[in-house]
Amino acid sequence: MAVDLIVPIARVIDLVICQEPVPWDLTGEVSGYLRGRKQVEEFAYAQGRTQKPKRPLMLYGPDNYTPIVIVGDGVTEAAEMQDLALQAIDKQEAQYKKSGRGLDFDDMRERRGLVRREDFDTALKDAFAERAKYLRAHQVTAGPPQRERRLF
């Protein structure tokens, strides 16, 4: 009779979840910060693939400036959060190669119908000039302020 042996295989993970790079506003709100793609790839294994973390996962993308926050709220499994984080990193890498930034602010302005960055200073000057013109045309002149009369 042959006996099957199950041998557990250990896996060493260099996973550092730290609080130093977390912005002050998010201190205590996120589970921590992961550095780099390698640690993100090990996140689900370290947490347990079916675990559902209550706090969000925070990491910085390839530009080391724009934070990426993956929110699970105790509903999403760690494996799915890991997949979402990897997709976000890939998207930010492509954007970084395209524009040199993690986010394309010019494209975001354009999609929302706001003024282009190059035209903002002239638009602001025009808006201030229009407001000054409106205020001069609609001044209320009541004369000098009157003194209060006291009875006692």
C-alpha cells in the first residue's frame, strides 16, 4: 500500500507594509503602503487570497508621486484587489511613458470642458476685468455712513 505524503512548501515573502509614505490625511485609514510591483504581486499570498481586507491598499505608481488606492471595504477579496492594483500600475506606466506624469491633467481638463493650461492666465485676467467692470457699473452710492444716535 502506497502512502501519499503531502509536503507543505514554504514561501518567503519580502512584504513591507509601512506607514511613513502614507499622506497625513490617510493615516489610519489605509492598511499601509506597498513598494513596487513585486510586493503587489505578493499581496494576495501574504493576506490570504480569499481574505477580504477592510482597509484600502495604497501604493505609488512608477512616477513615485501619484498614489494609487485600491478599496475593498471588506467585500473584495485580496486576490481581486491585487489584480486591480496591477492593472492600475500598468495603466499608470503607460501614461507615464506618454506624458511623463502619472495622470494627464491636460486631458482631464479637456474632457470636463475647462480652460486649457496655456490659456488659463488670459482667461483669469479677462474674468477679473469683467468683474471689475460689472462692479463699477453697479455701484451703490449711499453717501457717507451715518452716525448712530444714542438715547442714553
